[in-house]
Amino acid sequence: MLGSVNYVDVLKSASAVELLILLLLAASSAYAWALIGMKTLQLRKARAESVAFLDAFWKSNRLDAIYDAAQKLESSPLSRVFRAGYDELSKLAQHKNAGAEGAMSERLGGIENVERSLTRASTAEITTLEANVSFLGTIGSTAPFVGLFGTVMGILSAFNEIAEKGNATIATVAAPIGNALLATAAGLFAAIPAVVAYNSFVSRIKVFDTEMANFSNDFLNIVKRHFFK
């Protein structure tokens, strides 16, 4: 039974290497859970504000009104992408010069500037959303092996002690080997939540990436129809 294990005795009988590994896994697990909590809140807020932004975007007929609404939705990746495109469009409007000769080059160069601005903003948003997520993947892939290393070192230590005493009964072998397996359990305890969270976050970030690409296309189509006729 899990509850019958005396963890204090296990830690007292553990070697320095085993203690170091258990401490490393405990710190990794604590950081992973903290990161899971922060990322969950970040993505949840980003989702809620993105829904609110899209609602405001499609209901409004004025870009300046949408811009004002977007400024209040700082956590939405879509709102920041829109603001980047709107800022670039505003710069083009300020520097626009009349004249038939330069109209075509201005039209082509202008829409390309807006498109590049949207692309840069989308890339920056994905980078922000992906920050520290790779650490969860690292914990998920390495923690079991770190725990297994601790178990192997514990078993080697137990066998060396048995060899010195010359006593290899079940009673003397079971306890130290069972204690050594605690490192493997600790590795799995750190890895499983990290892997589940990593896969969940990657999937949700991909959805944001797709939404930003679709929104950028929609925004460019609107800009082309109304500003680059």
C-alpha cells in the first residue's frame, strides 16, 4: 500500500545521489505545476478576450472603433495583431500622396507593408504563447530517465551493501530495492502531468495560430476593398 511507506525512513536511508535526484525531480515538478497554472490562466484569458474582440470586430463598421475596443483587450493575440495592422495602415494613410503615376506602386507597396506587419505581429504572439512551454516537454521526456537513474543507483548501493554483509535474503533485499524504486515513481509523477499539459498547450496554441492566420486574411481583404481600390 502506498500509505504504508515511511518516506522519512526512505529519505534517511537514501544515498547522496538518490537524495540529489529526488530533490531535482521535486523542484522540476513544483516548477512544472506552477508553469501549468500560469499558462492555463494565460491561455484561458487569451481565449475569452479573443472571443470578445472578434465579436466587436465583426459587429463594428469603423476600424477606429475596433481599435479602441482592441486596446482594452490586451491579452488577446488577435487584438494585438489587429492593432499592428491598423497602426501600419494609419501610417500609410498619413503619408499617402495623390497622383495617378504613383498610385499603382503605392497600392502594391502599401498592402504588402500591412501584410508584413500582420505577419510579424502573429509571429511575436506565437512566440509569447509558446514561452516556457518547451520546458514542460523537456520535463516530460527526461524526468522518467532521471528517476530511473536514481533507481539504478539505489539498487547498486543496495547490492553492494548486501555483498558486504553476505546476506541476500528477501527480507534484506526487498526494502532497499523498494526504496530505490521511489525515484522512478517520482520521475513519473513529475513527467505525466508535464506531458499532458504540454500536449494540451501545444494544441491550443495551434488553434490561436490558425485563428490569427485566418483573421489576417480577413483583415487584408477588408483593407483591399476599402483602402486599395
